[in-house]
Amino acid sequence: MENLKIGLIVKPQGIRGELKVQPLTDDINRFKKLKEVLIDEKTYYVHTAKIADGVVFLALDGISDRDTAESLRNKFLCVTRENAIPLEEGRYFIVDIIGCKLFTDNGSSVGEVIEVTSARTDIFTVRCNDGVIMRFPFLKDMIVNVDINAKKIIVKAKRLSEVSCYEN
């Protein structure tokens, strides 16, 4: 069971070990309810969480000075699946999408999802069966079926051809 990345430590904030965190989650307010996080598989308990201007400032037990906070720069904050916020219907964790096989509604195998870039509309990167890299926005009107357990995504072939870009 993989841990879920919820933030990236950008830098220390102040001299008391507070961390400035770039959220990697749709709901920044989830940090207000956070009890513990993992950094490099080590558990830290959340002392305080403040949100300002789209970033989060965290104080974690055991990190009480700037030098210790600096040593965590560019590391990911993770939570276990048990501590993850439940997703709404039709929403998926990126870690569950990566590795899914992509098919079209006409039965053609396209390739495998190798990356998801979070944006207003997530951008999927697929390594096609012929080795070519394809990217496309994952639009609601193109989805036929997403089966995380089977690691299989089916999209409308016509819509995929309209919105996809290929690397040379």
C-alpha cells in the first residue's frame, strides 16, 4: 500500500522550524484536519497548520529549529491511505492512475499512463504501445470507464484524437 503525497516542502519558514508547504491536493483545507504526516517514511505529528495565499505553513513535533527544517527542503509530505480524505465519485488518486492501461471505446489498446500533471484539468502522459509519448487533458466528456482495480481506463477514441499531442 503506497503512501499518498499531499504536499512538497518548499523551504523553512522562520527560526522555529516551521515549514512552508506547496499543497499537492485538491482541498487545501485538508491540512487543517491533519494529525500526522510522513516524511521519508518517518511519522511526524502536526502541531499547527496555517493556510495563506495558497500555501500551508506547518509546525511539526520534533522540528524546532531552522536547520532541521532546512534539511527537509524539497521532500514530500505523505499520508497513509487510511488517513487520506475520501474521494468523491469519479475522482482518483494520481498514484492509482499511473500504471493504468489506456484503451479506446473501439477496443484499441493505446498504452500505459506514466504520469499525471495536476492542473485545472489533469494532463495524462501515456507511453503508447509503439513507444511514442502522448499527452492529453483528461476531460469528463471523453471518459467511458475508469477501473482502478483492473488498472484500465477506457476513453472515447474520437475525443482522444481531438485533444491529444505527441512528442517527436
